[in-house]
Amino acid sequence: MQTIRVETPSVRYDVFAGSGLLETLAQRIESVAGRLPRRVFVLTSASIWALWGHSLQQSFPDAPVVLFLEPGEKHKTLTSAEKLLRQMARAGADRGSLLIAFGGGIVGDVGGFLAAIYMRGIPFIQVPTTFLAQVDSSVGGKTGVNLAEGKNLVGSFHQPLAVFADIGVLGTLQDRELRAGLMESVKAGIIRDRSLVRFMEDHADEVRGRDPKALEKVIAASIRMKAGVVNLDEREIGLRMILNLGHTVGHALEQATGYKSLLHGEAVGWGMVASLYLARKRGTISSAQFDRLQSLIHRYGPLPPLKVRAAKVVAATASDKKNVGGVRRFVLPVGIGDAGVVEDLTAAELESAVGYMLARAKRN
Amino acid sequence: MQTIRVETPSVRYDVFAGSGLLETLAQRIESVAGRLPRRVFVLTSASIWALWGHSLQQSFPDAPVVLFLEPGEKHKTLTSAEKLLRQMARAGADRGSLLIAFGGGIVGDVGGFLAAIYMRGIPFIQVPTTFLAQVDSSVGGKTGVNLAEGKNLVGSFHQPLAVFADIGVLGTLQDRELRAGLMESVKAGIIRDRSLVRFMEDHADEVRGRDPKALEKVIAASIRMKAGVVNLDEREIGLRMILNLGHTVGHALEQATGYKSLLHGEAVGWGMVASLYLARKRGTISSAQFDRLQSLIHRYGPLPPLKVRAAKVVAATASDKKNVGGVRRFVLPVGIGDAGVVEDLTAAELESAVGYMLARAKRN
């Protein structure tokens, strides 16, 4: 097991990554929180609960109250949140109750948001069950839901008491989900960790084949990268923005395709392709670096083809949360292992990058 | 104009109380925020906007985007919040946009909540237009909405950049609303400010007759009391709980009567009667103090009669947010100008206090 400390001005907590965490969860929570809260709620999905509910439950002296979220982005809404908050109220949740978010990124985002706003904030624990949630969304305290107008437009910063990333649960993950999640690790390497890029280049077969040692290495490095950035910039005022590499175009792709055909990691993978194109055009990476990083992305793919018009994708970037006061912000890699934010991106540049990405996608 | 500083570990801002603030709002925001944000949104009610919209708007170089909340507790919901958040998204609100909550307590609570969760938090300003909102709900950063299961069960702590309490707008306030709001000032005196109790006893006619000097005095003293408590305990871990004097039974009364027949301040007035009864029984106030404080409450009444069964009120106290881990917390006055929290209140004591209150209400 590896332990990664997240430490911001407002909170301090640990992310634990390893095997066998699920079966001993209650004791681990007790040691983190001082005592096991009297009332424990678990937000999960029916499929995760069917596979892993028994493992999670076994260490609790009293069975937690289980709340279910329907799968898919279309249920990541204020309407779902209200239904769940009402279930919590009816089951007697109070300010001392604990909420465990046990599932993928959507369960984590919604669970964190419920914990953030129920009685103006109750403690919560993240137990992410997808690769993507383990390396990315469970760390950093971002929680929220979608509006019809855009993804994650509503939410809170609410940090968990701890994150338990159990590598064992990845055993039942679909291959496509694992590959999509690995895009966030590719991103972690590109923006902040050359040695992770090298490791992922050299050990692609082990990682994709779910070798536990290789997976733990990639997961821990990705979490460490993210924790390091969050530690320096909890509220996304500056540095944290580099975590959005590939996300401006990625979110736009998800929005333009109705959050249906693409997994988040796949959209980010394509978004990174667009970012690499812009970075090469602007000269913040060389042609050789462009080729090397793009082949890394496709090696952990294959990314699905894209069926969407360029104009629709470009239009969808307008609602990006990083835009402030009309200024369009965009993250570009700088060499390998570094990244920066540009604010002077022209519409023409963005269009050319989206055009390149869509043309490249025709070959997939 | 009086300026009261609110200063917690997380934020620092000022509450301005006086006349003529509305007509100069844009310049005042500019001086607080450094510059006037490019996009300004105003959440208000149709009736307040009809009366005072022109005054607020006149100082802004570009007309703010106006969002309307339907009046009444029944619209203080996540459903309303979602509708308004979507309007903001469609109108292009971004992280640098400013939201002004311009209305009574419900507008302030909902507006603060929108600002807390839109893109995980945008700046906001409170411009409270009722006495109650000026002395109480606009200060302290509590924001939120109701669930069917109880009032304010969902929300955030989100502090405004500033609060502008313009005494001029109280001119169009209904007499019943003013009286209900004054219950929070009575509360402020009872729990923390003997001299305010004395002033309200000695100047009841001027205050109820809306003498501007007397009103400013009561408003500023009430805000100063609340700010002092919030400064010491932003998150309601300890001291801040005394602000809930009269609120456990008050909220239960509102819930048991379906948030229809009682104004919040009226419910708190009756709740304070129940608290005084318990305090006298427990000996934390004398009989003379009991008589004196109860007559102060009724002097700023008259409180409306109560049409509700005792059992229903007692049952409704079970969902109080102050209860943690099954422990029932209750605020009792200690003499005049002090208060404390008890955790060992028995069901029988609570029933007797509710019984006394309902019997006393028969005489109103």
C-alpha cells in the first residue's frame, strides 16, 4: 500500500492506494476519523454494489444505509441529488453522519456534493472503484453535478476525510473503462512527470494487462502528481488549471455528443491530441515530442472514432468554466513533464486544432 | 452609516448599515471588490424589484441580469435553484460574475446558495430588504434551501463580499414583517447584549414606529452581536449555536404548520417563549427575568395564535440540524445577555415547554 498526503491550507488527508482496503474499511475509517460515526451512508451504483458490496460491508458492525445512483451522466443532476438528500433526511442523517462514495467518478462527484450540501456539510470518504476515479476525480475535493447547459456547472469544493483506492476492485473493470482511465495517467505524465511518461512507454503491456505491480505504480504516480498540484492550489486559481490539459476540448466533445458515445477519459484523450497540435504549432513542444506523446496516447487507446461536426465542438468550448470575464484559457504542454496556460488563443487556432483532431479520428 | 466587520479564519468582510446605500451600490461594490465585475446578476422577488429595482439599478453602467424567485418558503427548493442556475448558465455567467441577492431572507439564502454552487463558487453580495434579513440571515454565510423533510436541510457556508443593509427600503416593509424581524433583535439582546434588551424596552414605541435613529441603533447592535459570534465560530461548532435560541421549537412550529401561517420571526418568538419556560424551570433565569423577557417578546408582537397539536411540534424537533449523533441540543438563556447549550433535555421537559407555549398562545 502507498500513502499519498494531500495538504491544502484548509485540510489535510491521505489517499491510500493498494490491495485489501475494502475488506478492512471500517477499521481504517476509525483510525482516520478517531471513531466510526454512528450513522454511515454509502452512495453506490447497483452494479458495483452487486460485485463488491459484500466486501465493503463486512467490516462494519452495523450495516450502512445504502443509497443507489442510476448509472450515467444523465443521472448526475440536481434532481438525482435532491432524491438522495431526501432519502438521507428520512433515514435520519445528521451532521455527524458519514457518507461513503463507493463507485466511479460520477458516484464520487455526486456523493461528494451530497456531503458538501447536506446540512451545509457532513464528513465523507471516497472509495473509488474505477481507474479514472482512483487517479483523478477522487482526489482534490471537486464535487458536483451537471446542468442541461453543461457538465459540472454546479458543485462545491469539499475535501474527503480520506480516499481508499483499492486496486482489487479494478479486477472487474471493463477493458474500455481501464483504457479511458489511463488517459488521465498519460495526462499526469505529460504535464508534470517525465518519468511516468517513460514508465508508461516502457511498460504498456504490463499496465494494459493489469499487472498489479505496474498498476499500483501508475496509480500512485498519478495520484502523487495530482495531490502535489492540489496542495499548491486547492481552489484552481493558478497552477491547478494545468490539470485541465485536454479537458477544454474533451468537455466540449462530451457536450457535443450528448455525454453518450464517449467515456470521459476518451474525450480527454482526444482533447489532448488537439492540445498537442496547438503546442506544436506554438512551438512549446517539438515535432519529435508531438509524435512521441501522440503515439503514447494511441497506444493506451484505441480512442473511439468521433461523429461530430467541428463547429459544434468549437461552440461547446464557450461554456468552459476556466473562461473568466470572457478570457478563453487553454492548457498547453511545454516539453514533456511541464505545461502552461495560455489566454490568447484565437478562434482560428482552436478551429484548426479541432479540425486536426477530427481528421486524425477518421483513422481510428 | 455604521460599518460592522465580520472576520473569520476564512474570510473578512464588512456589513454596512445606513441610508442611501442602494442608489450608490455599484460604486460601493467597486470599492469593496477592487473593480465592478463584468457581469452582474441580481436575484430578487418581483415585488421588491417593482418597488426598489430602479434605485438599485441606477448606479450600474450596464443593467444587471435580473433573476426572479417566486415568493414564499415553498419556492425555496432545489427545483427553483436549478431553474435559476440554468438561467445563469444561459446568460453566460462565469466564475468572475457577481451575484447580488436583493430581497428578504429567502432571496438571500437561495442567492447565497446559487453563488456557492455555481461553478463551485462565485462572488456575491447581500442587499437584504427586510428587517429580519438585515439583522440576521444576511450575516454569517449560511445559505441554502429546504427539503420536503425539513427547512434548510441543504446548503453551504458561503460568505458574501459585503452586506449592504439600506434602512430606507424598510419604509415599504409590512408592519407584521417588521415585528417578526424584531424578534431576532430581541433574541440578540437576550443571548448576548443586556444593553440592547434595555434599549428595546425603553424605546419600543420609536422602534415600532420606524424612527430611523432607533431602527439604525437596533439593527447595528443586532448585526454587531451576530458578527461577534460568527467571528468566533464560523462553522457553528460551538458558540454560534446560541444564535439558535428559540429556533429548535421555532423551526418545528414552521414545519408543523407547513411554512404557511407563521413568519420565521414569529415562530422564533414563540420558540423563545418555550425556551424561557425551560430556562426558568432549570433555574438559569429567575422568575423576574422570565416575566421581563416574556413581556419584551409580546411587546414587539403580538405573536399570532398557534393552531397545531403539541405532539406534532415535538415530533418535528427530531430533525433539528443541531442534533448530532442522536444528542438533542437546546439553547437556553442564562440570565439576561448570556446563553448556553444543554444536551440533556428530556422529552418530558420539551413536551412541557411546548405545552406551556401553546397554552400561552391561546391568550393571543
